Amino acid sequence: GRVWGVLVAGRGTAAGSAATAKSTHTPVRVYSALFDSRRVANRRGWRPSRDPFEEKANFPDEFLGNTYSLNFSLCKQSLVPRNNAYQNLFPRGLQMLTRAPVDSASKAVVVKEGDGSSLPTYVLESDSSLADGDTPVSLADFRLLFKTLRRSLSTSPDLFVTDAALGSDPRVEVATRVLTDSAVVGLYMHHMLPRARLPADAEDVTPVLNVYVTDRIAFSSNEDADVSLFDRPFVARDLGKGNLVVVGSPSTAFLENTIADFYAQYVAAKHPEVDVIAAGASRDAAGLTSLVFDFDANPYDTARGFADSAAAAGGIILHDGGIARVWDGVHSADLAPARGDLLHTAAGGTYTTTSLPKRGNAVTAPHQVVILTRGSGKNFPAVGTLAAKDALPLLSRFVKAGSSVRLEQIVTSAGNVVVVKSKNGTSANLAQALSADSLAKATKLSANQAKKLLPK
């Protein structure tokens, strides 16, 4: 079922007639999954060549992986692709080009997650976002890093560019470009990043934030500067120019949280009227929204929200218009994977990442606030309610960018802070849909007791 491309040696010479060329040329077979004619023919609007040996002279010589407008756009960022560069490649194409295994039953891409441990973070010494735990780096070292990074990405066999946005509400979205040499990361970003309205010409795309993700970068042996800082996996941040670099093979959860933190820092610096909190949200069958805080989990891993039947990934945006989500993708252990999805295998089990069928919801305010606890809680009742004034000091650590007046307004306006003590060590069921049944399953309550804690 595969079709092999043929490169004819001696083309363009005065070697003789077409008949002579047919009898003397030596074919060189080149195979790419994207040129599989059987698969290409099955895609609507795609037509394979009638004669695979037909010689053509095309100008402009544009094809999937070589688009002049995208190349010009990348040149503005000092990236000159030597090979293929794809902008917002469709999931099937990303799956064809990935080296990860594919689940035989669902045809989803299988991703084996790492331990999720943090990486050292390098920040320009003059950057306003420099914080405790960050390693300051000189301007000379930073320039060397980006010079080498761009050279490395320019020479990669495939460069995947995702032009989208961070922030599911158009009122708070920030144009974002993710550049990576990994098809798995490109597929993950395809599912996670909210779609944005893009200009017809890729050269006119003007991203505010640029995220570079690669396994490794190789420094030249004759570099004068000390490159020992960059000989291991790391994160580098330049908030002033909107650049984030992730080098290594971290877990997708770590990558997601790192990008969300970068977005939160940018929003805090540029849009003080907007806050990003490490919380989740859930909608019940009646369409009422609950803001969810998992108090015993890492605040940045609380990432749930706004999906009707699955837990969506995280971070909640508070702004004058209400609340929205940072991401547009969905993570769920209960969601059946399909072709083009990501099937993650981790120590705690498996879960699926996929796209929401429509853009993430934005609501004016949540109906109630839910605090999840698994027994740490000296400050919490086992199951019950908590006054807003008592809840606010406990929830302040979930605000990524400092204290928030909007959080106080939302908690106060909700007027109902529900505390739930989970017996099974996970908040997945509760975060998916705060129904009486799922609340009863996640706690020691009966269904009738759970109903009393939920809005009528």
C-alpha cells in the first residue's frame, strides 16, 4: 500500500533523449509517511499523482512542509528551516511523523510520562520576573543560548509550529507560538492550545509569546563562553521579549504547568486587571459552574475544569468579565482514546488528552466554591461548609501572581464554600461533574447527604 518517490539521477544534463534517460537512470527511493498515497487518497481533497514517475517543474515549489510564508515568518525569528517546517499540521500528519508507539486498539499515540520532577530555571539577570529559586544568567550567555537553540531547530529534520493562543476567552487570550522538533509535543499543543483567528498569510502572524521545546541543543566546541550551565535539561525564561525555552524530555504535565506559569507572569506584568489561579472548575448537569480547589495536591496540578463529561486542563483566569480557562484541552482517565489523541502512561495509571469539541466556556461567576481535602485539614471540617472570610486565607496560595481582589469577590459572591473530604485519594470523579452521585462516590456521604451540599 506504500508509494515510493523516485529521484532521477542526471536530470538537467544533456545526456540524451527521454528514452535514454529511462533506460540509464538509477532510482533512489525516498519514503515519508506523509507521502503514503493510500492514506493521502483517503483524505478529502487530496489526490495522488497519476504518474509517480512524471517529471514536473513547479514554481513556486510549495508543498506540505515547505511554505514560503511560514519560512519568511520564521526568518523574522532568526530561524531558517533547512528541512520541513509545518504550521498547525493536522493531527493525522503529526501522528504519522511521531516516533512514539501507537495503541493498537484505539490508534492513539502512547506517551510514557517521566517523573515530572522540576528543572533548573535560568532567567536573564535584568529580567523583572527573576524570583527565588531562579538562576540569573548574563546577557552574553543568554544570547549564546538563543543563537545555538535557533541553529539547532533550523537544522532539525522536522520543525512543528503551532500558532494559537493561551486563554480560552477572546477577551484575555494572548497570541502564542510553540516551536518544537517533536511531533508528540506538536500533537499535545494541538489539543491543548485554544484556537485563535489567524491571518491568511503565515508571514503576518505576530505571536506575543514564543515557546521553544526541544530534547537537546548542541553547542559548538569552539564557543568562547562557558556553556556548562546548558549541558543538562533546563528551562530558560525571558519575559521581556516573551520567550520561553524548555530543553529536555519533561513530563507533559510539567510542560503544561511551565507554560501556564509563564502566561500568568506575562499577564501579571502586562494586564494587572487579570489574575490566573491554580484551580479548576466543573459544570453540573444544570449548567452551574463550581470553582474547585484541591488543597492537598500541588496547586499547579489542580488543573481541572469546564468540561461537561471530563476534567479539563488547567488554570483558571479571573477577569472583569468572569472566569475562563488557560487551556482548551481535556485530560481524563475515563475518556476513551481515539485516533490522534494522546494516551499517557504514568505511575498512577493511564489517562487521555484530547481536544474539546468546541471552544472552552467562559462564565460570569461560579455558583459555588468547592475545597477538596484528604485528611490534612486541621482548618477544615470533614464535610460541610466554610465561611468566605475563613476560606480566603486558605485559598491565597492558589493565586499564581500574588494576592487577588477578584478571588475575594468571587468567593464572597458565591456565598457557598463546600468542603469535601475525599476517601479515595483522587478528585477526578468530583471534578468531572459535581452531581450528587459523583459526590457520594468520592466521599463517605450518602446520596441524600450529598444532595444537601449541592445547589438545588
